[in-house]
Amino acid sequence: MKKFSFFPALVSISLLLGGCSLSGQKAGLEISSYPQAKVFLDDEDLGTTPFKKTDIKPGELTLRLVPQDPSLTEWSRKLILNRGTTTIVSYEFSAVLDKDSSQLLYFEKSSKKDEASLIITSRPDGASISIDGQMKGITPLPLENLPEQDTQIMLSFPGYQTEEILARPIKSFRLVAEVKLAHDDLPASDLSGQDSASASATTTSEQIEILDTPTGWLRVRSGPATTASETAKIDPGDIFPFLGEENDWYQIELEDGSKGWISGRYAKKITPTPTE
């Protein structure tokens, strides 16, 4: 049996049109990254992520993200910012080849003024797409005549980490979602032949118990920082396998096999009693 470990990254986006928060003659840009990075637009230093600006001159520009961690490689690409809309960029750096991931979302003007549409592309091609929990096909995938409502988009591909996006299509525009999937943390392998010593080590490894929180639940994030995207919510009293820690953040494995980070402030390590 093949087993894959997925790492969902949830990006909740609010794409704004002219007449709302943006001047109809300007464009907006929102950028998040993990870890934090410096933002350059056409080589102009505009600060660090998370970044948000709503008064950019529309047109083509070059975005460059330079991670503050010198061991990581910078990322750049050309963007076309459209008047009256906000473009969303999310990037997760990795020191390992092909384990970085990205999401780029933007609006294009459509000739169909009474319809909202969506097109999803991915790297690699052929990722499975589900919309609000229903399978719709594989990338590249165009979808027409969508309702103007919050829409959950999930992309998955064997051996790659799952990406999840929450977006709202808008009439008269086509929402474009360009997604790069990251290679999974663990290679696809048949675990049916796992020996008893390995199984015993898994059984006796440390675990994490979730403590009481002021909200009654705890956020799971895609990285060890409050700026990382939220991927799930878990409850006090739940227990999860412990995978690692960084700066008072614990990495855990959720029931669906995905991985995430939680604040160590609301969790404690426990060691289960070995079973015979």
C-alpha cells in the first residue's frame, strides 16, 4: 500500500475590485511567505513579508522575494497587475530542490459580464481538483458560470503536498490560480514490509497533547510562526505524533497524515507507555 504525507497550506484570499477598497485606477498586491522575505518590485525595496499595498500603478513589473535566511534561494517572476484588482502571492521557500511551493491568484477582465469564471493551473500538470469537496477534473482546468461565493479549491497529486485555497469568483472577471506543488516530505514507499523494530519505535515515540486555550481550539499552521498560513484547528485534549520543534513551536502529524505546526504554549510532550 502506498502512503503519502500531505502538508495542506490554506490561503484565504480577499480579492478586491474597484469601487471597494481600491481606486479604480490603481492595483493592489498582497504577499506572504515562509520564512519572512524582503520584497522588491522592479528592484525597489518595499519592506518585508507579509506585504500589502493598494495604490500600485497597473502594468507589468518584476517581483523578487529575498529570504532573510541566507541558505535559501531568492524567487522572482513577472506580474501583470490589473486596474481595480488585488493580486495575491504566497510562497514557501525550501532548501531542498522542488520542495518549495507557491500560489499566485489574480483577476483578468472577462467578456462575459454576467458570469464569474475560474482557471486553475499547476506544476506538475494533472493535479486533481476538488471544488467545495466535489471532484471537478485535473489541471489545467477552466470552470465557467460560477456563483459569487466563497469557494474552496483543493489540488492534490501523488507524491506532492496538497494545496488548498479559499477564493471568491466575481462576475465580469476570470479568477486565475497558478499553483506550484511541493514534493512530499516522505518519498512514496510501500510500508507493508515495515519490520517490528520500526513499528515499535513508532509506538513509543513522543507525542503532543493539546492543552486548554482561551478560544477552546488551537490553530495549526504551515510553519513555525504566527505569520504562517492556518491549515487546521484542533481541540484541547487531542494527542498527535510529535515530529520536531523550532523556537517553541511543535510540528505534529494530524489524523489525515498531514503535518503542521502549533504553538508550544498550548501543548506538552508526552511519552506513551510501550505496548507488549
